Amino acid sequence: MARKKSNAKVQKVLNEIKNSTPKFKLQLDSRTTITLKTEEQLKKWMQMYPKAELVA
């Protein structure tokens, strides 16, 4: 059996996961939806796909 992780380590890992979640959801067409973390990525994808829609 593996050792149990301390609460501090578990909270640290959970915070890393929560902070790394995507902030933007972009629908490129009716079948394709992507998630993006930064606004720079969003601008780049909007230039490549001008008809893309930002989904809330």
C-alpha cells in the first residue's frame, strides 16, 4: 500500500490543478470546441478562425 499524503501536499496539488484550468472556451464550428488558458491564445485563434464564437 502507498503512504497517505499529508493534507498540505493534497491542497497544494489541488490548487495547482484549479489554477491551471482553461479560462476560455472557443467554438470553432458546430463540431469543434477548444479550451484556452490565456488571452494571447484567444487572440491567435480568433485571427485564424474569425467566425469562431466565445462560449460562456
